[in-house]
Amino acid sequence: MRVRAVVLVPVLTVLLIACGGNGQDVGVDLGADAREGRTIAKNSGCVACHGQNGEGGVGPTWQGLAGSVVELTDGSTKIADDDYLTTSIMNPSARLRAGYTVKMPVNNLGPEEIAKIVAYIGELS
């Protein structure tokens, strides 16, 4: 019985990590700014709409967003570059995405925090 317990603990640990039980993004190796951006996004409530790992939900996905072409509610398109992402976070009603009815709330994030979230979004691409 003791041998099984010794073997079971490492197996459970590996399973928890593989399933995301450590609270980290699974399969994503992030730089320092992106890691901080992920933490800021989680602590600021962004993940409630954009998903725990940027997978989307009532808000658009962040996975693959950076550098992609997005359609806006006015029918125009925009490349989701750093400028677009920064502006969208700073002024959520400036460039509304087509297909999403829930409007992003205004936030109290500073420029440095926004830059780190943008770095996180960029690394999810």
C-alpha cells in the first residue's frame, strides 16, 4: 500500500498540471511581460468575458487575435495590432467588434498594465 501511495502522488501531480490545475495556461510559454499581463487580466476580471486562457466567451477570443483582421460593427475591418489592442482596452467603445453584443466595461488600467495585457494577447497568437 505504501508503494502505491508513493507512485500515486507524482501521477496526480502530473495530471493536475496537465489539466491546468496549477492555474497556469496549458501549453503556452510566456515571457515576463506576458505573464504579468495574464495576471493583470485575471485580477481585473477580463477573463470573465475573454476566458481563463484567452479562449473567448461572451467576449472575443485572444488566442490568435494579435495580427489578425477583425470586423467592426460599422462594417470596416482593422488589423489587431498593438495600437488596435491598446485603444480597445483604453477606450472599449472606440472600436466595437462585430458579432458581440456585450460591451466591454471601462476599466481603471494604466498604460503599463495595458501594455502587459497586450503582450499577453500577442503571445497567445
